[in-house]
Amino acid sequence: MAKVTVPKPQELAKVNYQPPAKGWMDVKPEFRPGTYVNAAQPKWLEMINYPYPRAWSVPDEDWKLPPDWKEIILQQMEDRLSRFRSLKLFFDICVRCGACADKCHFYLGTGDPKNMPVMRAELLRSVYKRYFKPAGKFFGELAGARDLTEDVLKEWFYYLHQCTICRRCSVFCPYGIDMAEMTLLGRELLASVGINIDWAMASVASCYTKGSHIGATPQAFKDMLDFLAEENERITGVETPVTYNRKGAEILFITPSGDYFADPGSYTMMGYLLLFKYLDLDYTVSTYAAEGGNFGWFISHEMGKRLNIKMYEEAKRLGVKWILGGECGHMWRVCNQYQTTYYGESPSFLEVPKSPITGTVFENARAHKMVHISEFTADLIHNNKLKFDVSRNEHIKLTFHDSCNPARAMGIFEEPRYIIKNVLPEGHFFEMPPNTIREKTFCCGSSAALNADEFMETRMKGGFPRANAVRHVAEKYGVNHLGCICALDRATLPTLVNYWIPGMEVTGITELVGNALVFPDEIERTTDLRDRPLVGFEEAEGEEEAE
Amino acid sequence: MTDFFKMHFLVPLAAVLGLMAMAYFGAQANLQWVFGVAAPYLSVLLFVEGLIYRIVYWARSPVPFRIPTTCAQNRTLPWIEKTVGEKLDNPEKFSHVVGRMALEVLAFRSLFRNTRTELQKHPDYPEGAKLVHWSYKWLWFGAIAFHYAFLLVILRHMRFFSEPAWGFIHRLESVDGFVQFYVPVVYLTGVAMLAGLTYLLARRLFNPGMRYLSLAADYFPLFLLLSIGLTGFFLRYIYRTDVTAVKELAMGLVTLHPVVPAGISPLFFTHLFLVSVLFAYFPFSKLMHAPGVFLSPTRNMANNNRWRLHVNPWNYPVKFHTYMDQENEYREAMVEAGIPVEIPLAAPVEEEK
């Protein structure tokens, strides 16, 4: 693949919002490197029994579709209509008021009118009208209907992979029409004729067969965590050993692979380990349910279930009482909106989660039997179970990025903020403008399996609204860290802020907890978990970090 | 290649003008029974049947997952307080959902949240530009003005269909006409309705993005409603017709003893026919957003998945990679790494699934 070069920020920030003169049915997408994700290699599809594995390439004219691709798509669409009321309804009731238009980060970043959620939906809706509605059959284009052609399919591919399923449009829609739902189902239609993106399928197939998106084997998974535990010991003098697949542990801890795979997620992982050590928590991690994230759900509801089911299955095998989940966005969307429904019942082999430290019973997780680490930590802090030295976070001026999924598909706003305020010195936390946080938060621009390198130009455009709000607090308050409770954010935001606001760091919230936790038997800490000198210890650290 | 905008704008305009001409000249050509009786009855039939058909069509598909869009803090630790507004924006139980729906339907809650975002030049930033977001209530205001005005106009028209006219109609009329600057008294709702519609049409025409995405199905109802409003306006204020005769016609229709009295102007039949077309068109159009919003799963469900199971009627077992699949593949390496396994290395490995 050709190396993608992204234009300079000054170039990218010149967005042209003027729609083309031609009507949208006559405009075809241009597959330019940097603006699409590569086609999935056949081996991934074979690993998970997905249909029509074949070698094909996005810029090619011929996508090597199966001969009856059109019948398949229409039959699959009919099937989805019969199984999802949401789809019928969202197709039928949109009035095209345009309230969603300037809410989409991809529209704001690209200026492409087909990235207005209403238009993106219309790309699918026009086919629905043509084949499932009398008006579309009779009046055709006048009714906003059009034939399903290969060009239409390519257009779906292009724009359904410029939607991060973030639901910001759905907050503003007067009827709650959720583009995310249509994007997901649209991607299912594409997959039914073997059109998938490589970044998603590679992650899914690796997760399915090995245990995590990054394809770590059980032994590699252990290596990574053991290494982070050693890092903890080196920096804090505290041993934070991890047990693997330990039967009879009270709690199974599951977090996305992003948290043990690479910086800066790994620092959050170190934070978890320190926190659990501090509490002497009876927990274990699993090499089988080693992935909290779920790229499967980005490609279909069924694949989401095929990956998600590992969590409960492993909890049952290990005989734990409940599950603790790490900081992750789409993982928690799946956990909150789908997990028990996928499973078909509330798992009877688990107990209603109860914090062994504070005795708090998590009534809100009575059926799900899984607790979010931010809920768990906030409860600990509220009950004065943690001793912090906030001066260890004094070098950090933080703003908090509400990740789309916990924000708009769950509603977890207060816990992370509560933790932040307790682990940072007074006056070190600054909110971004109100129209860019909480339920109105802007996406990182790379979620929903779009964090592929070859997609960099569009990623940087899609993340522009987020970065721009971060820029605002960086200029105004000197904010130097962007906090989040999402492993995908920790994987994608560093690239984004590095592009738009060099010098800005991305951090998980539990990393800050790990920095601040005071252990009775720790060594004197002179650095944070990233080996950066704490305030007051700069000169001791030598020359490279002079501030 | 036809111009997309022109086609989607002009065809519905021509259609509405054609419908008007049809009724106007039809009434002059002694087809009063067609436009005064047959059309209204047919349209009501289509309206009711179409409405039922469409709602049943929607309801036939299940709601497999509970997917409310959460716009505030969810239920969590008891000491994290939630305001009433937050409970309605992220409902925990049925009563919250009722509140959320009520706000949505009666106050257009989500539209009230509307913001406008604009890219502005900002030389201080290296990228030279800044996105500015601000609260933008005009769409909400225009929409709510039109909808409520239309509702009140419909209620006022009930005086044609009740004998004696229901009491609330008189009160409504006196409030509606309290600004007395013209004879006959000008109803504010009529003015608001026309103003609201004009705004909704203007934004489709003058905002390039809106013009790009608007379809004939967006212009047609606007033209139809505008023509209904305008013909009504003319009937009341300029070319008045015999109101007693109109009432006789209306009462005949609702009592199922239709009569067509003499003295009703063709303009009135035009007005009535346009209303009939609206009724007939309603169930087959985007106007179904009105009943549809009640069924919207992102708004009408409580965010209570974590403590109340939602059952998917078509949930089916899926093939998945089991723990034993993993162990069978990596047993040796796992043992070497000190990870506990189900079947020790020495034991036979093959027959285990």
C-alpha cells in the first residue's frame, strides 16, 4: 500500500462546505488514498466464516462481487427491516430538517454534504424507497429513490466507513433517529456480499481466534501484563503481581487490549494494577476473555455477540462472582446495551456485584453483573478508601473528553469527573466548551474500526472538532493533558492531538489514580508512571526533561 | 440530465397548483359533490387505513435491543444525584420515559438542544481556523410555532363540525383574536402558521446544504400546507363565502348525511380539497413522523439494561470460539508460561472438544 501523507493542518482546516452543483445522486465518491480503509484480506473472513472471502481492492473498478450480489443485498435488507423496527422507522420518519447536519464531526471536518447524517441515511433510504415503497417504485428519482447499482454500493462503503457510530446526530434529532443504527445495519448489508474493511476484520478474526484484537497469544498477553507489573515495581517499589485464569477469584477483570498493548493505554493498565494491589483485590484476568473491546460489533450484531459471549463464558468457567470492566468506550456500549440481551438472560452463575472494600452493592448492575472501573473507583473514593498524594499529578493540567459511547449509549459523566477532582490538585481540571462535552461530545474521529493508518487524512478531518475544542482549553488555561475513559481514544487521540496540537498528552483516568495512590511501603516517587519527573524532582531526573 | 433541485422543487409546486386548479374549476363545473363529499370521505378513509397500515407495518418488526440515546448521567451510585431534567434525558424507568416522550412531543426537546457550528478564521491558531458552536433555537421556534398554530387552527375549525359549537372553541377564538386591528378579527394562529411555514420553506431554499438534500417529498407538504393556509386566509379575510352553507356541508359530512348547499364559493372547495389531499397523503409520507416519534427506540426506552433484562425475540445461538478451543491450541505455551490449564500436558489432548 502506498504511504499516505496527510496535508498540513492549515490545509485541512480549510473546509469547503459548499455542496456540489450536481445533484447528489449523480456525484460518485472518489477513492483517494487517505480517505478510505483498505479492503479486508480473505484470510480474516475465512477465520470467522464470513461470506465471499476474496482479494479485492477499493480503488479498483471491479470489486469482484458475487454474481447475485444485488439480490443478496435486497434480501438482507428485507431481513433487517423485519428484525429491526428501528430501521423501518428511521427510514420512514425522517423529515430531512437538517438538525443533524452540522452535528457530525465528519461533516464538519470534510464539508462533504454526504457526511451530513441525514444524507448518509438517504444513501441507504433511497434504495429502500426504490425496492420497498410504492412511491419509489412508481416515481423513482422524484421520490428520492434510485436503483441499487455497484456505484451505490461503493458509495455506501465510502460513507458508512465515515461514520464512527458516535450518535451525536441522534442527540439532536427531534425523532431520535440514530445514524449509528443505520450504519451498523448498512455495514451488515455490505458484509453479506463480502465487502469489509481490513482493519475491522483483522481485529475481529484475531480476537476471535486468539483472544484479543491485537492477536496476542495467551503467553504474549501474560508477558505484556507481567512487564507492566515490573514497571510498576520499578517506579513505585510496589509489586503488583497479576494472576491469570485463576479459578475461584472473586472478580474477573476485563479491559481492552489497547490498555496493555501500547502507550499511553499501558499506563492506565499500570494504574489498574496499582489500584488492585492497593486494595488487595481478589481478582484475576483471563487469557480467553482478554479483550474488553468488541470490533465484532462494528461489523454486525451477530459478530458482536460472538465476541462478547466470551466474557460471561469465562466468568462461568472461572467461577468468579462478578466482572469488573476497564475504561473503554464501545466495550461499555456493548456491555450496557447488548450484553445481557445477547446472552438471553441475566447470568445466574454470577452474583450482584458488591465491592469487597466498601460493601457497596451495585444495584444498577443487578442483572448485568458487571461494574465499570470508574463506578468502582468513585465508590472507593467516596468511602475514603484511597489515600492520594495529588501533588504527584501537579504537572498535569487536564481536560476531560467524554467518549461517545459511555456518553450517549450509557450516560457515565459524573464518575470520571469525581475521580479526576480527587486525584488532581485543585484548579488543575478544566472543561472544554459546553457544546463539545457530555452528551454533545465530539468523537475522536477514528472509532468504529476506522483507526487504520491508511485512513489518516479523513481521521484527522473527523477529529478536527474534538481537537479544536482541546486547542481552546490549551490556549486558554494551559491544559496539557486530555483525559478519557476509552482505550480506543487512548489509541487514536494521541495521533490526533499530535497532528493538531503537538505537545498535548492523552491519559486514562486510572493512570492518574495510579500516580496519586500512596502505598505504605512504596519507595520515594520522583516520576509519574510515564517516567516523567514529578514537580520538584525535575533536576534529579537529568537533562532531558528540563521544563 | 435534469437539475436535481429544480425537479424536486418545481414538480411538487406544479402538483399543488394543479390540485388547486382542479378543485377550483371542478367546483365551477358543478362537481361540488366530488370535491365537497367524495374527496373528504375518501381522504379520511385513506388516512385511517393508511395510518393503521403503517403503524402495524412498523409494529410487526420487534425492537431487538434496548438502545436509548442517553443525554445525561445514568443511574449509578446512590450519592450521585440526578436532577429531574437528567432523569428525563436518561430515563431509568417507565415514568421517566413518559416524561421524556412528553417533552419530546409537546416541547420538541431534542430540537431545543439545537446548536449551530461554523468554521471561523482564527489567525492566532496555527491551523488558522476555529469551529464555533452556539445555541441555535430558530429551527425549534419555527417548528413549534407552526405545529402549535396548526393545532389551534384545527381546533378552531371544530366549530364547523359541532352544533352548537363546543364551548372551548369560543374561548379559543377570543384569545386567538385578541389583537383587534382589522375586521373581521385576525386570528394570530393563522398568521403564525403561515409565518412558520414560510420560514421552514425559506431555510430549505436559502441554506445551500438544505437545498442540496431536500426532496420533492419535503417541498410537497410545505406547498400543500401553505396553500391550505392561504386559501383559508383568503376565505376568511378577502373572498368570504357563505359560512352558514359551509357549516351545513360540514355537519352533513360528520353526521353521514352529506348535503351540498348552494352558495359555497369554488375557493372554499379548493380549500377543502387541499385538506383532503393532506389527509390522504399523510400516512404515505414523512408526515408520519408524528405517530412515528412515539415508537422511536432511542427515545421511548429506559436505560435500564444493567438491571432489567431486555429480551430479543429472535435471539439465536451463535458459533463462538470456546475457551477449550484456545487451550487446545496453546496448551503447551500456556503451561510453559505458568498459566493454569484445564487439561494437564501429560493427559491425552485429542478427544477433548
